[in-house]
Amino acid sequence: MISYAECSARERLARVFDAGSFHEWLPPSARVSSPHLAVLGVPSAFDDGVAIGRAMLDGREVFVAAQEGEFMGGGVGEVHGAKLVGLLRRALRDRPTAVLLLAESGGVRLHEANAGLIAVSEVMRAVLDVRAAGTPVIVLIGGSNGCFGGMGIVARCADHVVMSDIGRLGMSGPEVIEASHGVEEFDSRDRALVWRTTGGKHRWLSGDCDALVEDDVAAFRAAAIDAMLMSRPVTVARLEAEHALLARRQALLDEPVADSDDAVTLWTRLGVTDADRVADADVDRVRALRPAASIEGVEG
Amino acid sequence: MNWKDLAVALFGTDHGLHGIAADGDFLHGTVVFDGRPLTVIGTTHHAPIGVRLALAQAHAVLETIRRHPGRPILLLIDTQGQQLRRRDELLGINRAMAHLGMTIDAARRGGHRVLGVVYDQALSGGFITSGLIADACDALPEAEIRVMRIPAMARVTKLPEVMLTELSKANPVFAPGVDNYVAMGGVRRLWRGDLAACLREALADAPTRDERARDGADRGGRRLAADVITRVLDAA
């Protein structure tokens, strides 16, 4: 078993896809890097923190991108974002079997904030274009930086989300929330609380990811193979079902239970049995606990 | 600009509050513009966009798609960004915001013209699933657009606040300001003078394809994005 979290972006590409099949576009040798970092005295990377290209997955051609969390937390800058947009537009033109985004990102790279913000919105539009064309977009989340900010939104624009239990998916990181509203709002050092709030188990139980896997590159590969033929076109009916689900879910916390953890309260009200034991349960066990209410109307 | 003043400037004083109602920070209604109905959806008071406000806006978009096929939608944008609360994270704020963005995108694809206008302030997460995913986003010249306040940015990037303040005066990629967003293609144009004429023009020529990277290159504010996209398309 090889930890997905501990792999670099390129190691993930090498191990999730068929051996030796990854062919990179704009590789580091092309030196397409950010022009905005030097002025800040910050080192740049020759791939701007994302590797893109084509690969084979179980014998089928797919287009792939992997964000490198070690470089600026996987933050999306002008070039990084444009590489993702280029990949997605190429998928729209060439129609591979699927597009797989190995996401690890804190969202917009603040060092080039405006360009990054616009770039993420371009990625969103491009993802939805590819999805509308019937090519599945699959997001894999299991890096130690999680998938946050604009990339957390992009993930939920995709057809399919695969997470490991140690993966995290959300909008604002715990440090940002703590800095804004204090440690009593969100104690970013309380690791159990952080994972209950945005971790893979919670996202699985609440239906925010479609597959929950172990922190193992082979498990991610298997889940990606399972997902790559599953196109889920965005229809108005699907959006209405999604809306109803999110509205129902939000109402579940209208009256929180005093002295009880919000996550446990939410899981219990969704119908999870033994919700207070989720934290200690292994992935197999948690996989069996997802209640029907978490995916009602939006499955398939 | 106050949203009510904007509404008067755009739609005149004939219709009371123009059919736009404020429910807390949420604005919603139908107005008649040039003799045709127009759905107005937005936020005010620099609202933080949490799950509840994202769903309220999404609901209004879905209702327009369902009941009024083809009716144009105007998004009035004034937000301080996403709601920074633990409970919103727990409830999947990123999913709710994606849902809002996807309803707007579905409206676009379904033949509704969707136009955003930043009339006061727009920040990061509150902007990305509204104006930035519309057919086009315009702004008033006095509006403010940015990702994060400089002190918070200094904390996160661990760069000196003085340095960031200095850089923000000149660097369009970094500095807050609507002019920079225009230069980068994120905002299509600024509304000056006769605002109703600006809206009329914006509805008439809103692009249906995403041309922002090209605009950013043409205007010199985002020199690399369009070129990188082309290089990826052409790579061997």
C-alpha cells in the first residue's frame, strides 16, 4: 500500500494511471512558470505547480492534471489556471474518455490574487463545458493540503468526486476561519474537529463525495476506473434535486443540540447510526454507514 | 452605490421599488426593462455568502429557468466574500456555491442572458459563483473588487504588509480595483453616465463564450493566460 497523500503530483500520475502512459503537455523543460512571483521574492516552479497531459487508465485515453501541494499549497495562479483551462478545452475538442483532476489546492494563489480568481472561474466554466459535452470530469482528493477555496467549488462542479478519509474538501480552511471569527468558532489545531468538518468521512456520509477510499494510490486508481464512464449531465431536474437536498440538509442544523458536536448532530439527523463512533471507524465501516437521505434524488 | 439608487437609475421611479424586494441581505424581483421582464437577483450590505444566501440566489435562478424560459437575469453584486463560519463548512458551503454557479451556468446554456454588475464590492468566493460565471460581468467605476484585504493577505502569504501595500499600487495581477479587473478581462466594462443605456448595451452584446483570457491579453492586464491555453491546445 502506497500512501496517496505522501506522493508528489507526478508520483500520483505515475501510479494512478497505466504504467508509463503519462505524456505531459508544457512539461518543466518548457519552463512555463509564473512571471508574478519574482517581484515578491518568491521562488517559481517550471510547471507552476501543476502537471497536465494525457494518460491511459485501464487501457482508455484520459486527460489528466495533478496539482503539486508542495508548491504554494497548490494555489491557482495565472499560468497554473490557464494550464487547467487549456487541458479542459482540449478535452472538449479531442473527447477523451474522461478528464481526471488530481486536486490539491488551497484555492486562489494570493500572490497573484486577481489573476488566480479569474482563472478559477475560467476553470469552472471549462469544467461545465466538458461535462455538458458528455465527457465525465472526475476529481480525486487525498493530498495533505486538501481541496479548498475556488478548487473546492470546482470539485463540486465535476461529475464525480473521489476522496480518501484523510482528504479534506471545503471552502475556507480552519486557520482562515479561526483568524476571522476566533478560536471558539473554529479551533484549527483540533484535528478531530477539522476532519469532522471537512474530512473524507464527513463528505462521504453527507453525500459530498461519490466514493470514499483508503489513502492508497491503488484504491484511487480503482475508484477512478469505476468512475470514468459515468457521465452525469447537468439537467434542470438534477439541479432541482440538488437544491432540495441542500435545503433539507441545511435545515437539519437549524436547531443544534447544546453541548453536542455539530457534525455528530448532522450525521445523526441524516440517519447515520452510531454517529458518535464514526471518528474511530475504518473506511470500510464508514462506507456502509451512508444514509439514503444523503444522496436522495441526486444519485446516479 | 446603494442598490435602490442603482434601481432608480436603471429602471426609473415609476414602479415604486421596481418589484425588487430585500429580504435581509438578499435582493430579488422582476422589473420591466425596455418593455421586457428582467429577473433581478442579488445581495446587499456587503453580504457574506453562506449556504443560506447561496441557496436563496440559486432558488431564484431555478425559478426563472422553470417559469420564464429565456428571460434575462441581472445579478446585482455586493458581497464581502464567502461566509467564514465552521457550520457553513460543515454544511458544504463549497457545494452550495457550486450549485449556485451551476444554476447560473444552466440558465446561460438554456438561452437566458445572464449579466452581473458589481455595484458596490465583490470579493473572492462571493464573486466567483455569481458575476464571474455569468455571460459577462460589468462594474460601476466606484465599485471595489479584490480577493482579500491586504492585512489578511500578508498573514497568509507571510509577506510584509508594507511590501504588499506598495505592490498593490501598480500591479494589476495583485492590486484591488475594478480597473485592474477590466485590464485582466474579468470585468468586461465599466458603466459610466447613463446607466440604463449601459445595461441595454450590456444585455445586447453579452458574449456567450468565455472570452476573458483573450480580453486580458488584448488589454495587457493578463498577458500569459490566453497564450498558455493556446500552447496546451497545440502541444504535441
